[in-house]
Amino acid sequence: MTISFKNRVSILYDAFGKSSPLRKDWGFSALVEYSDKRILFDTGNNAEIFAHNVKVSGVDLKKLDFAVISHRHGDHTSGLNYLLNVNTDIRIYAPKEGFGVFGATLPGTFYRRDSSLPDYMRYYDGRSPETMIFGTPWSGANFVWIDSLTEVAPGIYVISTVSNTPGTLELRELSLAIRTSRGLVLVVGCSHPGIEKILEASIAIDKHVHLILGGFHLVTTEDAEINRVATVLRDQWKVDRVAPGHCTGEATFSALQKAFVDQYCYAGLGSVIELP
């Protein structure tokens, strides 16, 4: 299966899909092709499976323009080593977090000082560097840290949101937004901050969303809340189409399919979703 260039999203990693040579596993990765850009969004849960699916799909990681990593969880980052082996210099947009797994910097003045202590009891002998640089498991990677709405290419944006949900409190997550002739296309990783919060952030780009694709993080949510979200997306936000995957949840697949009917797009592993 060779992927030729056109405006579309190809699902490279997920735990559900129709029978194919691709290997299923919990996690998410997608190739986004729009205008003249090729963007990798997340890298799945297992580097070996990610590499297999990339090769079977005919994707050349050397020809990417850049990558976006939605958040720090392993089911979205574990293919990074393979990506970096193939494309050493690729620009990778990642969440900016203090002491983050993607690396970080802080001013050397961030901590309180006590000059009454002897030098051997003081950090850096009382002479801290101007900037403190913190490490990452992916040493040498060209990470670009994002903590606010950023246009990374003409009409292509990275949205930054922060989770207030117990269990992922303060987790920063990036979503990809593409401005199209029919409204925004939003590509989301897990939507830990909440899909409605991501939609609220997207208003700064365009008030109308044509398509939401990716994980809605409702995999353990009760039916009443699932139905509320499906109704809100359709009736309040007036989203044209949904293409849910990954952590959206089987019950939510069903609810969204009922709510959106013909505007529900199946997005299992190996699927290709055309973009306007």
C-alpha cells in the first residue's frame, strides 16, 4: 500500500481496524498530508510496530516536513526512537513542560537562595547558570516546545491546552488544526483536557470545525456523559464530521455514529480520511 500525496489523513497506529498487514496495538499515530506539507502526528506505543506499519503503508519518514507529539504518554511517543533513526533532524513540536520528558529550560533564578549557607551547601556553589537545561530520553532531537497557539505553517496551527482532569492534572496536550475551505480540521491525540476545551481554543483560528479526528478520551466514560458530548458536538458546536479513534471508546463510537449518521467517518487502522 503506497500513499501518494493528496489532502488526507492516514491512520498508522491504532488498536482497531479492518483486516490488513498492519499490526494493531493500543496507541495512536497518523500521517497528515495537506497542501504541500507532510506531518506525522504521534508515533504510537511500540517502536517495532510503528516501524512495521510505516513500512507497510509506504510512508517515507525522510520526506516529512515536521512532526507533532500530542503529549508525553508512552502510547503516543514510543515510536520516536525509530523516527529519529530515520530522520535525525526532523523538527518535532512538543508540549512545553517544566522538567518535561521532551526537555526543558528554566532560568537559573527559579529557586530561592540563601547566601548565609557555605558554598558546598548551595546549588552550583552559589553560582547557578543563567539558564538551566534539562534532559530528555531523546537526546539530540530537534524539539520545539509549544505552550500557546502557534501557526507552524501557512494555515496550519498547533493548539496547546492543559488538562484539569484528575489523573492527568496539568498535563499539556497539543492538537493540530488545519484551516480549510470548509472550516477547521482538528487532529487530536487523546483530548485529555477535554474535546470541548480544545474546541474553545480553536475558536481563535476559525469558529467552524469541519472535522475532528483522533482520540476523544471517553473510553471509560458513562453513557450519559458520552451522549451529552455527542449531542453538544453536533448541535452546539455544529461540527460537520467526526472521525474518532484510539481512546474514544467503543460506546462512544456507537453514540457518535448515531448522532452524526452519514457524517461519521470510520477511522480505524489503515483508514484514509480525505480532507477538503
